[in-house]
Amino acid sequence: MDTSKLPRARVAARRDLTDDLFVLWLDPPFQHDFQPGQYCTVAMEGIARPYSIVSAPHEELIELFIERIPEPDGKLTPLLHGLQVGDELAMAPKIKGHFTLDPSKPNQVLIATVTGIAPFVSYLRDYIARGLSGQRFLAMLGASYQQDLAYGDELQALAAEHDFIDFVPTVSRPDEQPNAGWQGETGRVNKQVGKYLDEYGFSPEKTILYACGNPQMIADVRENFEPLGYDFREEKYW
Ligand SMILES: NC(=O)c1ccc[n+]([C@@H]2O[C@H](COP(=O)([O-])OP(=O)(O)OC[C@H]3O[C@@H](n4cnc5c(N)ncnc54)[C@H](OP(=O)(O)O)[C@@H]3O)[C@@H](O)[C@H]2O)c1
């Protein structure tokens, strides 16, 4: 992709959650119109990558939640990590993607690891902002360590405020020191899904499962629940 002619977005704000996880708010150089769950493509030094948008369409800034992947695997994220407020980067004007909310079934189970939570935050912010109803959401977020459960506070607050939203965070390395004091669920998020589907009585005919993040987590959810008749959607981050 020739990125030199793309419009430039300005970094309006930045927040660092850990040494490697950070959030950028971008002031887009175009009128944006997208559906929650879609992604935008940003580029620096000729390297372009897609990022799911965390913000909802009604928000002015485009919010991206990014994990710095060290070289040699990571090419763009170390550059993005170096950005400060006021800096610019290229942004493709077309926002794309099919990982959008399907309201055709009442129960929506949103399963994520770490940065995979991005599209689901957008779904929920949008759903609430538009005053929609009729859906029940269960957001499930897994990470090795509690510090990586980004957006956990926001999801907890949404769950406390709206009885149609529940939130289950889980840490997969409960015995390691960074998880000292953790009182929530433990184990990989994919291993919690069956228990919660049973607990909530979410049957295959009334439920859509969405999985986003670690590709093996996604594969495991698909392999376990598609054969039972669950409608399954995925977005891999790798
Ligand atoms: N290229 C990319 O876009 C990209 C994006 C994100 C991460 N990464 C790379 O992935 C590495 C770790 O990233 P991370 O800590 O953010 O995420 P991660 O390794 O994907 O871990 C997040 C969660 O997924 C679990 N998990 C790991 N392997 C799994 C499997 N086979 N099946 C089911 N669940 C699994 C982890 O459990 P455990 O605690 O048991 O491992 C943890 O709970 C880094 O080296 C990073 O470079 C690459």
C-alpha cells in the first residue's frame, strides 16, 4: 500500500496502561462513519496495519487500543508507541470490517483476550448511546495478568449501571505475583465460556458468540461451541 498519499490524523490524547498496552485517541482527517466492530488502517514509515476501533461512531475521536509488539515481530506498534500528543500518522479514509453486532438473537456473548476487547467496547458504547434494547450482553475478558484487563473498569461500570450487561474478567496465571489480591475468575477465558452459557441459560438458538484476540482462544471457542449449534463470529489479532 502506498501510504504516502493517505490523509494524516493527529494524536489528540494518549494513555499508557502498562509498559506495552496503550490507548491513542486520533483526530481523523475526514468525517467518519462506521459501524461498531469495524477497523481503521493506520500507517507510519510505509507500514500499514488495521486496528479495531474502541470508540463508538458518535464519538468525535477515533480510539485505538494497542499492544506494543517488540521487533522483529512488531513493525508498526513500536512506532505507534513512540507517538505523543500532537504527532501525526497516516490514516486510510475507508473504515472496514464485518465483525459487527448482529441483533438477530437476544443473547450476545462477547469473548476477548487483552486488545481483543476493542470492538466489544464499541458495541456497548454504541448500544447504550442509541438507547437500544432487546439484547442481553455477557462480556468475558481474559488476560494473563490483572493489569492487562484494560477497559475492565469501564465494563464493570456498564454492568453495574445496566441490567442487560454482565461482565466476567478472568486471569489465567492466578498464582503469579502480579495477580496477588485478584478475587475474580481464574483460568483462560475460553475455558469459562461453557460454565457461563449454562449459568445464564443461553441456548444455541438464542445466542451469538463473538470471539476476538488470541487466535488459539478463538479456535478453542469455535471448536467447542459451533458443533453445539451456536452461531459463532471471530476476529483474529495476529
Ligand atoms: N501480532 C499481533 O497482533 C499480536 C497481538 C497480541 C499479542 N501478540 C503477541 O502475543 C504475545 C503475548 O501477548 P498477550 O500477553 O497480550 O496475549 P496472549 O499471549 O494472547 O495472552 C492473552 C490470554 O490468552 C491466553 N492464551 C495464550 N495462549 C492461548 C491458547 N493457546 N489458547 C487459549 N488461550 C491462550 C493467555 O493465557 P496464558 O496466561 O495461560 O498464556 C492469556 O489469558 C506477545 O509476545 C505478543 O507479541 C501479537
